[in-house]
Amino acid sequence: MPDFSLHTLDILSIGFYVVVIIAIGFYVARRVGDSTDYFLAGRSLTWSMIGFSPLA
């Protein structure tokens, strides 16, 4: 089995990724007002986007 170790740059990259994802989450959470905004995208999607979303 090969030796697996993380170097400093690897750990910094993972840490940066986690911080960015959390920041994006907080930014988006401020814009969502209620469950309608969350589940229905504020009723701004077209029928094709809604229809194809289950396929994603």
C-alpha cells in the first residue's frame, strides 16, 4: 500500500475551499427570505428549468 501524506499546500487548499464554501453559503442564506424562495427560486424559473431540474 502506498504511503499517503498531506503536505502543507494540500491542507491550505482544503482549508481555503472550506472557507469559500461557507462564505458562499452565508451569502446565499442572506438572500433567501422564506421557504418559497428556497424551494421555488422565488417563482422566477421558467417551466423548462423546473421540468428539467428533477433530472439533474
